[in-house]
Amino acid sequence: MTAQTPAAGRTGDLTRRSAADLAAALRAGEVTSVEVTQAHLDRIAAVDGAVHAFLHVSADDALATARDVDARRAAGEDLHPLAGVPIAVKDVVVTKGLPTTAGSKILEGWVPPYDATLVERLRAAGMPILGKTNMDEFAMGSSTEHSAYGNTHNPWDLDRIPGGSGGGSAAAVASFQAPLAIGTDTGGSIRQPGAVTGTVGVKPTYGGVSRYGLIALASSLDQAGPVTRTVLDSALLHEVIGGHDPRDSTSLTDPLPDLVAAARAGQGGDLTGVRVGIVDELNGEGYQEGVRARFDESIALLAAAGAEVVHVSCPHFDYALAAYYLILPSEASSNLAKFDGMRFGLRVVPTEGSITAERVMGATRGQGFGDEVKRRIILGTYALSAGYYDAYYGSAQKVRTLIQQDFAAAFEQVDVLVSPTAPTTAFRLGEKLDDPIAMYLNDIATIPANLAGIPGMSVPNGVSDDGLPVGFQILAPARADDRLYRVGAALEALLEKQWGGPLLDRAPELVAGHEPTHALQTEGTPR
Amino acid sequence: MSTATTTLVDYDEAVARFDPVIGIEVHVELGTRSKMFCSAPTEFGAEPNTQVTPVSLGLPGALPVLNRTAVESAIKIGLALNCQIAEVCRFARKNYFYPDVPKNFQTSQYDEPIAFDGYLDVDLEDGTVVRVEIERAHMEEDAGKNTHVGGATGRIHGAEYSLVDYNRAGIPLVEIVTRPITGLGDRAPEVARAYVQALRDIFRALDVSEARMERGNVRADVNLSLRATPESPLGTRTETKNVNSFRSIERAVRYEVSRQAAVLDAGGTVIQETRHWHEDTGTTTSGRVKSDAEDYRYFPEPDLVPVAPSREWVEEIRATLPESPPIRRRRLQAEWGYADAEMRDVVNAGAVELIEATIVAGAAATAARKWWMGELARTANTEGVELAELPVTPEQIGELQRLVDSGRINDKLARQVLAGVLAGEGSPAEVVASRGLEVVSDDGALLAAVDEALAAQPDIAAKVRGGNLGPVGAIIGAVMKATRGQADAGRVRELVLERIAQD
């Protein structure tokens, strides 16, 4: 499994290791956080020219944290289990002293004066922040092509999209530039990039991770979560960032379930007594053949491991996408109103005519926002307008309730629901840029969880016939995030046993200094 | 701004021919220590943009958290206005772009107010009581404050630039909306004023706001329409915004009655619009017409959870509510035995609490009123301050009156003692001691003074001895003078007469 790693000695190894392994090595004194952090900074320098996962690399800040952690460890201080393990943070998360743009020109140059709660928790745990990752502008998109700062490339095939909106975080983790990353998921922005890059992505229960300091897209749907290469790493990171925050009114007060224990339990590969429901509406037509084949094989593995597999129907999921594209733009149109050039970020002063606050706001928003953002602001403004509210926003909220009821009924029969994460593997850059509806359909399987506020996970479950990775989605009832980890870790263990190692070992190497090559159809494609 | 050309109908004539209907929206700033949705402090008059957090500046990523004390204050207000308190209610976003609204939406309650369906009985000066029905009281946040610099008028037009101070942004407000108030006839202006005054008194009694009109703690929007008869359907209304003194409320209603009557008399129609109030001219001018009204695109605020005050909490709050100001006033008037006019003067002078405390400190009700509405009112008036701001406490006035009642000082001396107290010389007893102002009640000392006076004025002494008591006052006066007013004049008279009888 290390054959593809350049012979860069210890440093090369470090970027290939999981966060759990790195944490153990740091605790054992085998490596220092400065070494681990520097290895990742070197990797970023080597490959991010080709991938473009990062919008900002905060090397000084990361190394300062690493040195501090090393000194505290040397002094015998009791540190957090992940202390010294570096992380990348999606640029929609506010970071004090580090530029935060949400992928938009309208925030170019803005340096926030405060930290998001989850960033405070990362810092408190002593986790060096490597930088801020690329994303679709204001998290609107499924390909990261809507970033105002250029595409991110899929490490499996640099001509392809890395998913979105969190393509930067997924690509950074998939290309070993960071062992861990933070994503946010409003309709699938953690899980769909996870599926198309062969990484693990978790959208926690709504309210499970504080939204304080996430630049809001749709307040009732947004949720931050882990992007990692292993299920256990996601559990470790989820426990760092999760838990109640008094600064977020929608934050759950319940204590987090024991996620790491659930992941470790799952690694044994025994799912006896676990009831798994296949959502009929999230399979079949519109799903790529290879995606369906990998899904069926994964189901067979779960059944062989003792899971009781049944089919369930969630009839209202057919309306989920339509409801989502009314609720999201409505909330977004209001959330994005604050970007007006008055207090922070870009300010465009009209060169002709009178200079009034209204005209400055108009010019700033006209030049600062990209087309997809404008499209959704217009859609949302329309949906909330007097006379249309009931027909659009009101109806969408009713659909939302029906979807919640579908889930409630389904979870009376089963412990987890499963589906393919995304209908297809990564498409080519530019392929769907002119067809918003086709782009929106990428999130067809992930959106219902956001509408219902339940947790979801995408676990890599092989590559399709095109040699590109595929994801397996697991959904659990609200507050039962631990079930994702148990089932996800079991599936991961069963698959890796078949493959003889992690899926990402099959990804083509990105050789520093070389022009990126297309993904090769690997022989012995994991099935 | 065509106020000069606006024709008006004489007010009395207008109300003789039209039936005015009013509706009032009052905003009160709550006196909470922190803002509605964040921990920023709320101190008045701080340096611009120092009382802010990422939340009240509307920075990306910031989220609101509701201030529990603000909710409690809103419930208090709702209960004091005899409202129902919602079991569950939500906040909404009112979307509009303006630089003083940091998020470009105001977080406000829309169709789910915390309090609704109440009433307030308002006392008019002549003792008439008018019931004002309250439609709703809801919570919202205040906007920042714009200062337009460089123009002649201080308004946005003609200004070179504008400054925004976000210290006020996010201060909690409660807005109280009446139902249309009908059947008032020519008393509409008086009722409008009395209603807002009554609210101000309630805010203070509840201790939810300092309720200082001059600071904009309480702001009123006055709706007014005219109709031909009380049986006619409601006419088209105008809404005069930001009328911020009691007197202006009364004037604004009068002005709109006269203006709308003129419009209707001329065969015109009243336009549904907001109107600006001009304090200097006592007039209103056209603002924004309803057809221009923005679509605020209200929707439930997804960053806040519904507010669900438990019934136990509401009852706890109800149990701690103070007596309502008008009921309390009626009770005190009865206890104190004041005439209606006397009580009204006491209320208008802001002396109710002062007199109450003075009585508790041992003074009779009549004496307490005499001090506060007499000597002290004159002093306050001269100095241009409120009664409560005088450097004397009700306890000191009570002590002063006890000194009078016990005969240790007389009324004339009491005024000197009070002057000493106001001058910071200490408590009444201390002033009596330090200035040596006690009544001379030692007969020996007085007799010596009497003998002296009789000896000094032998002619008068002779007349009195002759049975002519007329000039006795001259002798008494001389004794009082000799004792620097510290003698009890009645006792002096007795002693003079006794002395003469002995001769």
C-alpha cells in the first residue's frame, strides 16, 4: 500500500496515515506535531497546484499551534487525544485572523474578528489549522465550480469535479494534504464530495454541531461535520466539534452519543441484529449502473455480517428536491442580505451617477456575487414575496413535514436507512455548469436528511466501471449518530478486508512537479 | 414640504362634522442590561460602535440568542395590559435593505405576538375612563442610528455622507398596537395623549424601561381616520410616525383631524400613507404611500427556536406584578383624602411616590402634600429640576413634619430648617441643632423677654393694662423679634396677658 508513495521517508508516510494513527504516534512520542504539520504543508506545496483544494494556507498559524502542542506534550501536560493532528477547514467557517471568503468575491480580503465555535474547539484541542478549503460560492453547488477562486480538481481524475460544495475539503483529504477536514452540509455538501473522492463524510444531526460562525446558507438545513479517510477518524473529529453551544439557539442540549466507541464496535464487522432499510426511492432509475452494482454488493456484505435487510418506502422523497429548492433559496436570500458593502468585505462604489447607500449596495452585490448565488437569491426572494409565500415557501414546509413523517415511519421498522450517496461518479468539469437542474439532481439522495434534520454518512464503497469512487449513504434517526459509525465502520472494515487496504490507495498518485494525468483504469477494480 | 399651502378646517368644526378614529402603536425600549439577541451592553450615550458584538453588527456566521429578561419584560407588559400570553410564539425576519439594519433584516415577531387581546383603562383628567383595546404586544429589535453629515437639514437629502452607529442596533423593543379606538369625538387628541402617558407610567411601574420620552425610550406612531358618523365604515387612515412627546401626540391628532377634514371637505380622498411629524411647526407632511410599501417577505426566523413561556412562569410573573398605576392612584387618593384636582396635580408633578414615602416616614397626608406641592415644588421650579432630583428625601420631609407636629419648631422655622437641609447641612434635626432654630419653650426666658418688651413700650403696655387689647400684637411682635422667631407666638400672648393681669 505504500508502493505509490514517493520515497520521501518519514514525511511521506505521515501524510498517508489516519488521524487516529497520527494521534497515537504523537502520544507515543514517535513524531512531533511540527513534523506532522510540516509534512502536510510540504504535501500541499507539492500537489495543491494541481488540485487547488486550498484557498488559503495558514502555515505560520499551523506551525505555531504545532510547536505549542509539542512543548505542552514535552512538559507532560494532559492533552486532547487529537492534539497536534492538523486539519483543513472549509472556507465557509469563520476563523479569527485567517481570511474567510466562503468562495465569494464579496468577502475577498475579509479577516474575521472572531472564531466559529467549532474552530474554538479545534484550537482548544490543539489541532493545527492548515488552511481554508475551496468551495462553491456560499456553498451553492455540487461541483466546486461555482467558487469565485477557480475549480478544485478531483484527485482521482483532475479533469473531473471533486463534488461540492465542499470539494476543497474532500479533495484535500483524498490527496493526503490533510488527514482531517471540516465540511458543511446543507443538501449533501459533505457527503456527495465524500462519495466522488473516496472519502468519508458525515453530516451530524441538525443541532449536533454548533452553527455559530458558519456563514449561513440555509439556517434550517446547514450542519458542519467531519471529512476524513476513515470512519473512526470522523468519529474522533465529530466528538471534538460536537456538543451543545449556548451561542446557537438551535444547538441540541443532549450529550453526544459515544461515537468513537460505536466506530470501534463496528470495526469488528459484526452487524447481528441491526435492521437496515433500503430506501426504494433512492435507488434505481437515474443511478449509474456502477453505482447500483457497488450498492448491491455492499448490501450483500452487510447482510452477510448479520444485518437484517429490508426495503422501505418513503413516498414523499419524490418532492424533496422541489421543496429543498424553495426552502434553501428563501433562507439564503435573507441570509445573504448582509453582504452589502456597508460593514465588511467588498465595497463597489458606482463610477457614474449619484453615490447613495442603495446604489453602493446594488453595485457591490452585482459585482460581488456570482451567477448561481444571484439565481438562488432571485428564486428565494420570489418564493417569499407577498402573494406567493403560501404557494411556495408554505407548501415546501408542508412537504418537509411529510418527509419527516416518512423518516419517522421508516425508522419504526429499521435502525438505519441506506442508499447510494450520489447517483453518479464524478462528472467532468464544465459538464453540468450550464444546466442547473442537472447539477441539482446530484443531491437527490442526500437532501432528504437535511430536510428532516437527521444524520447521514457517506462511506466509500468501491469504484464504478469508470474507475471513479462511489459512496454508500447511511442515515439514522436524529440524535442517533452513533448508528452511522457502527454500521459505517463495519462496512469499511468488510470492504477493506476484500480490497486488502483503503480505497484511496487505488487513487492515482499526484506526483509533485508533474502535469496531472488522468485517472487510470486500475486493474482489479475493487468490487 | 408644502405645509404652508395645506388648508385646514378648524378643529372644533372638524370634529363636529366628522367622527375621528385613532389607533396607536407604541415602541418601548426595554431596559435590559444586554441586547435582544446578544451580550452587547445597552448603556445610553456610549461612544459610537462600542456596544456591539459580531451578532449586533450582523457579521457573517453570527447567530442570535434570545434574551430571557426581554421576554420576561414583554410578558410583564402583556399582563399589565390584560393580554393573553402566547403559549408558543415565534420570531420572523422582516427583510429590507437599510444601512442601519446590520443584517438587512429586522428580527421581529410577525403573526405570532407574545401577547394579544388585552385592554387598558385610561383615566382622563376629568375622571372619565376610556377603555383602549390592545390588539397585540410583540418583541423586536431596534435598528442602529444614522447621522447625516453635511446637509443643512440633518436629513439624508443634501448630506455629504452618513455615519451609522450600531450601539442601538439590537436593543430590545416591545411594540404595543391598539385596535381602532372609536367613539371619542372631540376628545380623541386627549385620549391619545392620556393613553401613551398611561403606558409610560406602566413601563416605569413594571421597571421594564426608564421610559424617558426625550431619549426615545418610548416612541409613538399615531393612526387617524375620519368618517362621517360613528355608524359609517372606517375611513382611510394615515400613520404619523415617531411622535415622541405627550404634547406632540395631542397636537398631531388635532392636526390630522383638521387636515383630513379639509381634504374630505374639498371632495378629495385621504391617501393611505405614513406622515412625518414636524415638532417645530406642529404639522405633518406626506411620507410613504401604501402602494409604495415594501414587501418585507416575512418568514419564520430559522436561527431561533419558538418561544414557549410555561404557564407556571407566566403565573409567577403575574404574581409579582405591581398594582397598576391608575388603580394604585385611585387607592392612594382615597386613603389620603385628596380632592380630584389635588390628586391630579400630585400625579402631574410626579410626586405620588414622594408623598407616599413621606407619609410612611410619619407625616400626615395633608402635610406631605403641602410640603411637596408647596415649598419644594417652588424650589424645583426655580432650579428647573424634577421634584425627585431635589437634594432632600421623603424621609427627611417626614422628620421635618414630625418636628413641627411635636412643637419643637413652628412653620416658619420649619422652612428655615428645610433650607438648611436643601443646602446640604444635614438632617432636619441636625439643622435645628446647628442653626439653633428650636422653639423657645422655656417660660423663664420668655417672661424675661416679655418684661423687657413691656418696659420698652410703656405707652402700649399702659393701653393694654387699661383693657384695650388691640395693641397687644406689638408686644408679642417685639418678643418674637427678640427670640429670633423661635418662640411659640400663642404662648407669648398668654404670658403677656398673664403679666399684665399680675400688675
